[in-house]
Amino acid sequence: MMSSFSLADPPSLSDLRVFLGRSARVEDGAVRLLAQDRILAAYTAILQPRGLLDRSSTVLGLRVFALDEPTSFDRVVPIRALSDRLARLQWEPGGADGKPVVLPDGDDATAGAWAGISPPRGGWQRREPVDPAFLEKVARDGIDEIAAAVGSETGEQIVGRVRSTVWGRPLDGLEDVPAGAAFALFALGFLGADDPVALLESGQWRRLTSRRGHVLVRTPA
């Protein structure tokens, strides 16, 4: 299965690389690329349930890019493989301007269930915006708490349990939004002091949006 796309301008290619790099530092897994007409949506999993008994929320990062020409595909590929291709493309003679990005063959079979769910396209209800300084403080405090709790322990189960506890807590005053949403916004570089974060809801989904990107939260049923 071969798919390719061309972004509308070279800066977008750099933005995509940055988004993938930041996502990989949190969870070096897969990216879902959904192309429709002249729009490319890139989703990555920042936090996701581990196993059938895990009732935590799914937290996704999202960046949207303009495409140079209409195309249509829905692919899930390894972040590392796509990042390598983007890096090689930018180092080619003449740069990446106008050159298509050819996706790796085959989808990433190791991606979790998050890759098969899609947020609603419409029906979003706007709520009061959220102070980015508050969200950054929640993220930093959570990171410090996890570091202190884990200490020298490196076992995957221990780390996963601590992270699930910390990031699964509801935000103060926003009982239906987990602290993990603040962490995702911070880790992906979506927070800015002069950029209030819009909060929207649709059914089980919550969306936090800044000028830099989006975080989507799917709460348990």
C-alpha cells in the first residue's frame, strides 16, 4: 500500500517534523495520517489505556496541515520511519520544496486501539477557554510528581501505574478533563502565554485548541 502527499509549503514540513519529534519523546509509537481533499490531519497518542481493565482516557495530539493538491488516504505508520523520511527529504539537493513525501509500505500493526477511533467532525459545543498558565502548571507539577514517585524504579508497570494515576486526575474546576490533557498540550509545545486554550465538547470527546495545535480527549463510556 503506497501513499504520498505534498504539503503546501516548506515550513509545514518542518512543523510536521517538530510535531513528530515531540510526540516521540512522550511515546515513540505511530502516527495516524488522515488526508481528505487538501487537508492532512496528523494524530499521535500521548496517553492511552493499557489493557481492557484500564478506564483512563485516551489523549491524542493533532496537527492539521494544508496539502498542495487533493488526495485521500488513512494510514498509520511508525513515527520514527516517517521522521527519517522527512529528514532525508529536507537534505536532498534543492531541499524539500514541491517534493512528495512517500509513506512507508504497510500500516503499523503495533499501534493501539486509539488509531481506529476518530473524533466527531461536528456537533462541538464551545465552553469557557482555559488559562494556558494554569495548564502549564498542572503539567509541570505532574511531571515533578511522577519523577519523585518513580525515583530509580524503571519497571514499565510501575511507571505506567504512576503516570496513569497522575494524568488521570481531573483538572480543578474541569471534572471531565484529565490532567493528561494539560500534559499533552505542554509536551507538544501547544501552550503560549498569550494564547488562551479553547475548550469544546462533543459526547465523550473534549478538544483543547490553541493556535499551535489541538489535544483531543476521549473519556471512558
